[in-house]
Amino acid sequence: MSSKEELHTKVENVLNQVRPYLQQDGGDLKLIDITDDYVVNVELTGACGSCAFSTMTLKNGVEATLKKVLPEIKEVVAINV
């Protein structure tokens, strides 16, 4: 397994830990890709796609959690916001 595949798996595992919190409010997210400079692109779905607080949730929740577990991650960006 390449290091890019490993990172993808690790990011997906962290997102799976955060996902239940989003789902309890009717939302979710989908991992789209991870850039070569360690920016994680996600798509917000369900209620998260139209929620006014989605950016705050993304930065304070998802991004903070990912950076704590995987310090090499620089940023999480929602491609549909």
C-alpha cells in the first residue's frame, strides 16, 4: 500500500469517527480527495450541505480532529460550500 493510500485510509477512519455527530443532525460528508500538499477535500451532504454553521463545524470539528490525529493535514475544505 502506498503512503497516499495509507493516508487516505487514515483520513477515512477519522472521518468515520466524526460522521455520527454530523448524521445525528441529518448531515454527512464524503471524502473527495487529498491533495499533494495535504489538503483534504470533502463534500458536505444532507443538512450539512445547506447549514449556515457548516463552515464552523468543518473547521472546529472535522479539521481540528483530523489535525490532532494526523498532524500532516494542513486544511479541510468543503468543495461544495
